[in-house]
Amino acid sequence: MRKTLEYIANIQNLINRVLETQLDNIDAAGAILAQTIENNGFVYTFGTGHSHMMAEELFYRAGGLARVYPILEDALMLHNGAIKSTDMERLGAYAELILSRYDCSEKDCLIIASNSGRNAVIVEMVEAAHQRGMKVIGLTNLTHSEAQESRHVSGMKLYQLADVVLDNQGCLGDASVYIPEINRNVAATSTSLGAMLLHAVVLAAIECMLEKGHTPEVFSSSNLDEGDKINHAILEKYKSVVKPL
């Protein structure tokens, strides 16, 4: 139980560090989302490995923005081979092949989640998005990323290329609690802090849009009695455009 309490205290401390260090970045990222939606663009989301959960976190979400389009590449996720996904995210020239299947342009933006930000697919996804004129928001762990060499030939990492960087404040290796009996750290923090940061960005975007007189389309929970009625018009509008719907 003592280690459980240590982990929860770690999360609380990281939340406080986000409050101390990330508010300006949250506002900057929110402004990008707001401008994207005001221009009838889509907020694309992408991540590899466990970070693909961050790409899904904002999609079709209770209280979430309607104009979110997740890039869910099976080979980079875990359900079709976890070991394979690790190998694939290090593969050069793959990101352009992925993004070329989407109708992205300068009116859109891209959120990329990667704790290390060091693998080839992540670096080249930023480059591919920038070539299309898209703004890129990077969600990463600066402590980890700054301590590790890039695996891309350019030597660059996500935090060095993104237009706005959100730091999840995690430790090197993500797992945050040391267990001496097994000489290993356990209990990662990137998912909890990453989801919090992304929802904070959505809130910042909504506030920004409302200040300009723009009312954003926002999903309700489908498990509220009124949820289906609220969501129906949104889904009818976007289900033929956003393929994962």
C-alpha cells in the first residue's frame, strides 16, 4: 500500500508541475485548435505504441470536440502485435505513407503524442504535417526525450520540431515507482498526465472560440438519456467524412 500511495502522490506532484509550467503552452495549443475549427479544419491526432491511446482520447468523447480525426494505424498500435509496433515506429519513410491517405492541408492541425519523441515515424510525421502547412502540437516527456538520442537520421526529436510542446512532466522511462525487490520501476504516468493535458487544451480551445463568438460542436455522453439526441446531428454531419466514426 505504501508504494500505491507513493504513486498517487507522484501523480499529484506532476499535476502541480503542469500548473506551474504548462499553462502558456496549453493556451497556445488551444489557440491552434480554435483556429483550426474556425477554419472548418480537423484536429488530427496520432501516436504510436501506448501513445496511440492519446490519439483516441479526444475522439468521439463525452464533452469532446466533434472535429477530431484520429490517425489509427494498426501496425503502430498494440492489438496486432506489440513487438511489431515497436519495430514499425522506428521505420523511416513510413509516416508519409500514412499521412498521404488523409486529406490534410494548412487548414488542419495535428496532435502527436510520443513520450520519447525519438523514433523515425514520430519525427517524419511532424515533417509530413509541416509540408502540408499544418501546425503540430507535440505531447511528450522532456525529461526522457532530452536524455536520449534520436533514432532518426536527422538527429531531431518531437520537441525540437513541434510548433507547441506539452510536457507531461514524467520521469526518465515513464515508470515512476522503484521496487527494490525486482530492481525495476513500475507505474507509468504519461497516460494520466497526457489525457489531462489534452482535455485542458480542448477547454482552452473552447474558451478561445466562445470569446470570438464561435460556438463549437461538442459531443455529449451517449450514455446520458439525452445523449443520442444531442449527438445525432453531429454524427449525421461527420460520419461520412471521419472514417473511424
